[in-house]
Amino acid sequence: MPSRSKAAFEQVTMRHQEYCPNFEHPSLNNHGMMWFRDNKVEIGDKYCSIITIYQPLYDARDAKVIELYLDHDDPTLLHHIHPTVPVLMQKDYLQMHEQDTSLENPKVYSETKRNHKFHKCKMAKNDNLKLQLSDYRLPFPLTTESFDEIKNYGLKIKKHLRCVEVESGTKLNIVQKCYFVFWKVMIAGETIYDPPEEIFDDVIADAEKRMMKASAKMKISK
């Protein structure tokens, strides 16, 4: 495993859980993620089985620390590094608390703000409070082999950041951007190669050539 990922694993020790992805009911997976298995996907001259994983983001900046790795020794195990709370909760806490105040009893909000700042400082000094590790146990082995436009390298599964615009549905017609990441990785041992079609014209030409040679030999023998 790359040195960078090894350092990350050494940091993520406070929260570590293991899950079994649900492909039959993708909406029942953890962290708002959806897991899909696609069988017999035609790629060039072969058919492959591929899994696709979607993870919604509370904050687009979370994508910087989110990573997915295939285990070095066990191809049925994926390691998922992701934040315990969104970047919003760490870096923008002041803006969050400035939106609500109470003139009658300021401490109703000010004490929460002070408490938030205290824990924000703790997170800044300890990555164990900012990151968590989730392991996913799969019923089949994976391979980080690259395919089509998906370029995976080593044990790290390449993440793809995307964004969609959606309307809030309120009278204000607010349009917001929703970010998500996804990964695609191939299932090992399930690739079926499609043999090239035999060119029948060449087969006919070869048969006629053999016939002519045989006829010529028969004439000489007579």
C-alpha cells in the first residue's frame, strides 16, 4: 500500500467499523452510499462484471480526504477513509452560529458556539477525531485493473467528483449544487473474452485453393 495511505491508516484508529455491502437493496447501505453490481458489461472484445459505488457529500471539500483502497492481501476487502463530520462543521462553525442569536438569553446560543470552538480545536490537533475508517467485506474478489475510461492505479480506486443542480421545491425556487463521488472497479475472475469472428470468405478461399491443388495432383498422376 502507498506510504500516504499507510499514514492515513495509522491515523484512523478511533472509529473503525466493518460492513457487508447490500447489492440487492442498494439504498440500505451505510453513509448514504449506494452499491451497484453490473454483470456482463461489454468492453471492447470482452464482457466484465463491475461494481459502482456512489457516495453523496455534505460538503464538496470532503472529497479531498475521501479515499477507497483495495486491501493489500485480501482482494475481497475494501478500505474507505472518510471524514467523521463535514468540513463545514470544522472550518465554518462561526458562520453557522452567527445565524441564530437570542437577545433575551444570549447564552442559549453563545455557550454552544464556545463548545463548538473547543471541539473544533481538538479536531485540528488530532486527525483521529476528523477521520474514520470503514471496511467493506465483499462476497467476491476485486481487481484494480483499468478498463475503458476508468484508470485505477495500484491499490487505490480512482474517485470521480461530480455535481448536479437541484431545486429546493420551496416558494423561493432555490437552486443548490449537490456533490457526490463515485468509484468503479472490476470483479476479478469473471471476465469473458469474445473470440474474434471467423472471416468466412477466407475459409472459402482456402477450401478452393486446396481443391485446386488436389485436382492438379490428380491430373499429373493420370
